[in-house]
Amino acid sequence: MIYQDSFTLETRSHGEMQDITEKVRAIVRASEIREGTCHVFNVGSTGAIGTVEFEPGLQQDVPAMLDQIAPPSRDYGHERAWHDGNGHSHLQATLLGPDLTVPVGDSDLILGTWQQIFHIECDVKPRNRTVVVTINGD
């Protein structure tokens, strides 16, 4: 059985992280799939999905780490082509990736006690993001 749904997020700024665990969990429960996998996908090339202990320190550390690895305002090829100020945004989103797969058991996400699913905005301006959730299983 396959079940798919989506939700939207409004983001305000580069590096903004949002805990989306409960939105994903609600879709898993609505699917009535007891065992399987849940695939979470950010539509767009400058947003990313991951897991982390969603607490204030890591909400600062994750964007700071990404800015160290792929700093803003560099002379990236994307900047030379488009001049839109977000070459680093594409690289940061690529590093984390647009998707995540989480096991499903007993009609719920199988996550660690301190593990939440997050979305991070890597772009330099506010965005309306669509997150697609697909559950496969029985």
C-alpha cells in the first residue's frame, strides 16, 4: 500500500530550522499503514530535510556549520551565472539533501528519543515550501 500527502511551510530567512516531526507523524497515522517506510521530500533546490535533536543550541549550530562549509558571498559559478546571491544556498541544501526515509512501525515513526525531523531553509529569502510525505508498507 502507498499513501501520499503534503504540507506547506513558510520560511522567513536563511538558516531557519523548523521541527516538522508532528506534521509528518500526522500523515503517517492518517495513512493507516502499520509497518513500512516514510519518505519525506522537500520540493525545491535550496531547502533540506534531516534529523537532529531539535533544541536551541543545534538550531544555531547546524546553520553555522553549513555557513562554514559553504559560506555566503563567495564567487561561486552559480553567482557568476545568475547573480542572485544564493550559490551557497544550493550547495548547503545539496550537502544535507532534499529527503529522508524513516522506518514506520505500529503506525508511527520509528525515531530515537531525542531525534526529530527538521526542515532547514538554505535560501537567502523567505519561501513557501512544499514537503511531500510518501508512506509505503502494509
